Amino acid sequence: MNIVIDEKIPFLKQALEKMGHNVLAKPGVEICAADVKEAQALFVRTRTKCGASLLHGSKVRFVGTATIGYDHIDSGYCAANGIVWANAAGCNSGAVLQYIQSVLYAWSKIKNRSLEGLVLGVVGVGEIGSKVAAWAHEAGMRVLLNDPPRERRDGPDGFVPLSRIAEECDIVTFHPTLNPCGEFKTYHLAGPVFFSSLRRCLLLVNASRGPVVDNAALKAAIESGVVGDAVLDVWEGEPDIDVSLLNKVFVGTPHIAGYSLEGKMNATRLVLEAFASFTGFQGELPLPELAPPAQESVVASSLSAALLDIYDPLKDCRALKENPAAFEELRNNYALRREPVSYKLCVKNVGKC
């Protein structure tokens, strides 16, 4: 089978070739209609828009995206043209949790303000949001959850409206999928109405999709003091981001919250499993085992210190603020970090080694 892939999906080219396929690997932004015309399958990330302009007239019958989000895939076009598609749901939830933990602990350290006792609002309670909420409970925070689609499906218990998040939460973190329209629209979910209703937002975090937060409205809210600090990993218009907003946020990073080696391996495995099911492949997927990190043990005085020792988001922030034009380069050449689960942690003050 002829297959076109984004060259930045780790381990995929080797695995597909071992499964007997012919593979063309290219940068995701460069994959074009001529490349996929004779291909039967396509593996992408968010930078490759999979709709009529790319797929019309091609032989593609399977599209796999090694990402949780799938707003770059025209699902209607795929359904109408007999194209099966699959995403890697939950693949990088551990990596995004690590990012949220690290930026909140970094904020807590620099601001000299304990997270314990603060109220955290989690907007979008899928696999990532659920993990963030569970960790926040353990960290001593009070947690409010907002997720209208889940509330519709599971019932109202445990969920609150966005207006209550705005009124009560010290920290708000966004994790919904991007829905441009419809009943559960999330495009500019945090827009002028949301910001005008905020009461005491010390920190706002967006690690979902850029347009979930209206960047112009956020900038105005920071300038007016309605939002004390902000963390943005995703941006409207990226990679051409608002540099003036970048210079105002506490942490700004180039869409790398989910970029751990474990998360990337999970994504590759999940889309390969979907592809194997599509093709009827029965063998074991030829993926390597991940080696342990070079420095496997981390000794620290607290869990927060240990997690910041493993990953300091301020380094990624400095790199982007020093060269905003390198957004895409920083993202594409990111040195994949390792998640805490890969380390042996020794936290002295709680006796866990």
C-alpha cells in the first residue's frame, strides 16, 4: 500500500515499512494533493488540513491523525467519500497534565502563593480535564467542572455553568475540543462576555486549541487587570502569533504541551492500531520499547520541586519570547520531554523514594 505521512510522527515510517508498505514522509505543511493522489492511506498531525482540496481525486481511504484534536479533518467530506478516519484520543493526556502541573507549580513558586485552597475551574472534562481535576484535588484545590456535552450525556451532578466558573475560580484552565459552531460551540468560549464576568481570575491557562480563547479579549483583560496572569500553549493564528500578547503572558509556549516521548509513542500506537483494524493486519505492531531517561532518578524536597526538575516550562517560554518568529521551528524540532512516570522520584519531605 502507498502511504503518505507527516515526517514528525515518531517511529511511524519504520513501523509501516516493516508492515510491508511504501511510505513517503514529508513535513506536514508541505503534504499536497499531488503527494496523496496515488496513496491509499495518510497519517497527519494538526498542520495538514484533510478536506476536499487535499483528498479529492485521490485513492486515500484511511486518514489517521496522531493527535487528540481533529478539527483539521473534514469529517463530513470523509464520510461522504468513503474515507475512514481515526484520531489518537487521550494519547498525550499525561503530557498535558505534566504541562499544567509544571506551569501551575512555576506560577506558585514565583508568585509565592500556595495552590492549596485555591479554586480551579476545569473547562472541558475529557481525558485531559479529568486528569487535571483529579490532580488538583490531591493538591488541595477546590475544583469546579464545566462540560456541557458531558453534562447532557451524564447528568448535571458534578458540573457547573461557565458563569459560575467565572464568578468563583481563582484559576481557570481550558481543555475542550474546538467546535466552531452549533449548540456546544467552543470557538471564543472565553470571549468578551466571559472576561467581563470574571471576578478574581489570578491565572488563566489554555492548552486546548487557540481559538477557544479570544486572544484580543484576553490581551485586553490582562491589560485591565481582570486577568492577573495567563499561560498560553495554543494561539489564534499560530504560527503567526500576537507578539504583544506573548510578551504579556506569564508562560507562552509553541503548542508543545502534549509533546512528551510517551505521548508521541501513544499517538503512533493508537493510529497504527486503527490502521491495522482497517486493513485487517493481524500481527504485532512493530514499535520499539522506550528506553529509560538518561537521568532516571530525581531527588527533591517536594513533589512540585521534583516535577519542575523534570520539566521547567519557563525554558520553553524564554525560547519563544526570544524568537517568536521561530514558533514553527521550535515546535517541529522540540526535544521531546519525558513524563514523570518514566522517572524514579524521591520526595524527601513525604518519605517517598
